[in-house]
Amino acid sequence: MTKNENKQGKLIVFSAPSGSGKTTIVKHLLGIEELNLEFSISATSREKRGTEVDGKDYYFLSAKDFKNKIKNQEFLEWEEVYRDNFYGTLKSEVERIWDLGKHVIFDIDVSGGLRIKRKFPEQTLAIFVKPPSIDELKIRLKKRKTESAEKISMRVAKASAELATAPLFDEIVVNDNLENAFKDAEVLVKNFINS
């Protein structure tokens, strides 16, 4: 990622346990024109859910294609979140957004968020979205009705470990009230972009 060194924007990372509300907060921020944000579409090897669209929600790849791109070093960061279930950020996706003259906003796994922060420490604002409690997280995941009870249990177990990483992020937004979480996130992003 060297050809665009002179026109790099900033990187805004939102990470959280599944069900914390990070996607809702990111969508809200994308609607604020003055922030000049563009969503980084992650690649994944998991199956599409519901009405998801390839190239809009994710770049859906087969596990084989994903592994080939890893081998060819086409990812800025990647992780095998669950067995044979890969997620990652393609270098070409960040370059696409920088070519538009915009800042990149990520809605990604905790590990991936921290890897981006390590690679671009000065350019990255890493925000951790915290649910009010594990119990509330469980309720939110069940309300989604997109996953089995087994998958929800896996996500809740993973959430405990992810919550322990919160202090490694630059900022923490507690999402116990969505309007307040929106305001907190807006202030943090605005201040970082203008710094």
C-alpha cells in the first residue's frame, strides 16, 4: 500500500462483540456528510445472510479464494473467526476509498481492528463499542433471529474475551442508549478527523 502514501485519509475503526450496536453506529456516521467517510467492505468466506448483497455488505469469497488472497498478501488484516469462517480487509478496498479522497470507516472484529491500529498507529482511531452487559448482548442477539442458539452461545462466549480487549482501544463508547452512543461517536470521529 505504498502508491497512495501522499493521499491517505484517516482510518476509523469500530470494533465490538457481535450485538453491541457497532453496525448501527457506523451506519449513522456514514449519513453525516461533513465527516467524509466511506465504508470499508470486508471480505468473508461465510454464507450470505438474509438480504445481504455481494460488494455492498461484504465481498463474499469461497474459503479457497480467501486462502489464495492470504497467500498473495492481498489483505491488510484477516482472521479465521470461526473454523473455515474468514473475515478480512482487502488492501485494494482501502486504496479504493483513499482514491475517492475519503476517510475509511471499518465495522470489524476486535482482532482485526487492533491489527489495523498497530499498522497505522497515527492514522487510526480505534473505538470499542461496549454493550451495557453480557445479558443485554444475549437478548440483542436473540432478537436478531438470524442465528441458531448454538451460534448465539458461541458469540456470547467470544464476547467475554473481546470485552477484555476494550482498554487496548483509543476510545470506548458504551451503547446503553443509542442516541447517546451516536453523539459520543460523532464527537470522537469529528475531533480525530479535524486533528
